[in-house]
Amino acid sequence: MKNIVYIFILFSVFSCLKEEEPIAPFDRGGVKVGGLDINNNTDYSKQIYYDIEKNEVVRTVDRSSWDLAFETTPSGFHILTNTASVMTVSKTGETDFANVTDLSSMTLTYKWDDASGNPDSLALKDWISGGIPTHEVFVINRGEKPNLVSRGFKKIKVISVSSSEYVIEYANINGTDFQTKVIPKNTAKHFTAFSFEEGGKIVEVEPDKGNWDLVFTQYLATFYDLTPQLIYSVNGLLINTKECKGVKVFDKEFNDITISDIGNYTLSDSANVIGYEWKLYDFDAATYAMVPKMNFIIRSKSGLYYKMRMIDFYSTSGLKGSPRFEFKLL
């Protein structure tokens, strides 16, 4: 009798519980086509920022619109140079601007920012040592415009950095146009961009830090296996290193990559994890061709994982400088 009562009570309790609502499966969608389909970048003059989650361009800027970019975190002190314009930098060993007036009389060794974005491989990394500014004068070759016209030279000294700003001094090599500028740390962005043009000015380049994943741009690639090391201006994709990560997946077919594969690879925050080598120039056809079996896994700024592969370097109208890719949320 007790067993019958117990069963009756259990039946009564469970019959009163609210029926569980089924959880709708997350729709990851199918393979999408992203990237650019434009006809105004054949001279590679644009830097185009992209949001992979929204599958849209969020900002386009002239690659010559800036020279330096200053890290914005309160403790940040790293300074990027614009390798999209083929910019290079040399130490001088001098702390007095007056001693740097004739470049032909100086022994200069030009360096450039490594495409990985590694802070230890920045051309201006030695402006500070042990947290103390060295006040060394650097010579900056500003590189060239898209029409290959030289952008000239500047000499520069970084005076100080604080939690909110940098102070720099710079001038033409002959000492004219001497300027002292304060560069505020715009914490909405990872870097505050600055141009030497028009007496020196802050410029809008990268979107706010959480609004982009990729940038299509020209940059300098380094061939370390050559002596001396060689740099070459290339066109490719860089990632938002502060928000995103990625990895090359060349050992699997694109269609076979699944979410379970993520644990088999180590994702990197190197800016050039996608890079430029997904295309090769076919000299016979005088066109760029896609390299087969080059796939990538990208972790977006929101922590979502995508697989992607490049499918074209030309717009639907057949003009170069318009890279496109296929991608799918894992």
C-alpha cells in the first residue's frame, strides 16, 4: 500500500511540473562570401577595415593619410609606423636635432615594423629603455605615395609618455618646420594615428577597437632567409591583433574543417596570420591566381570562430585590389 501511495505522489508531482521548452538550435548559416567588390583600389591606395561578423566594410582610409600610431592603453608606449607607405626608420645615436642635418654624412641603418606586429620588432621600439625615454633622434623615411612619389624625410624625438598622452618633437632634416606635439591616448581605439601633414594632426584611421576584425592593406613583408634581409611591399589581410586570433589550416580541406578542429591548432595574434601568400602572380597570364588548400580559422572580436579561405583578388568587374573570401561560422 505504501508503494502505491509513493508512486501516486511522484506521478502527481511530475504531472504538475511545467513542460520543458525545446531549445532552438543555433543557426550558423551556410558558407558566405565576404571581402571587397570595388573598382577603386587598383593602385592599392586604400586601407579597408572589415567586420567579419557583420560581413561589411566599416571604414576606408587613404593609406597615406597617417605616419605614426601610438598605443592608447594607460601603460602603453609602443609606436607603429606606416609600412603601407613603405615607411622605414633609422637610429642616429644623437640626442641633439642640430647634429642631424646632413643624412649623406651619417651612417644610417633603416628598419621597419615587422608585419607580425610584434612589439619587439617595431622600428621605433628603442625610443624608450626600461621605461625611460632615450631622447634619441630618429630619421624617418616616410616612404611613398601610391603614385610612387616620395613622401620625404623627418627627424623625430619622443619626449615623454604618460597614462593619457605622448609628447613628440620633429622637424624636417634641415631643421625647418620644427614642431612639438601632444598626442592624446584615445582609449576608444587601440592606437591614436598621427600625420606630419599640415603642421601635424591627429587623424581617424582604425575604427573603434571592438568594431573591426580585418584590414585589407599594403604592408612590408620581410624575407629573413636572405642576407641582407629583404623587404617587399605586398598586399594582403592583417587581423586586429588586440581582439582577434587566427591560424593557418593547410592540412585539411575547407569543407572538412569543423568546430572540433579548433583544439588541434594554436591560434596566434600575429597580425599577418592570413597575410598575402594566398595568391601568386602568374607571369604567363599576367594575373594573380589563388593558391589552393590555404584555409584559416579566425577567432573574431566577439570570440566566435570562423573558417575562411580566399577565393579572388579581383572584383566582379575584373579589377585587382579587391580580395574576396568564403567563410563559415563554426
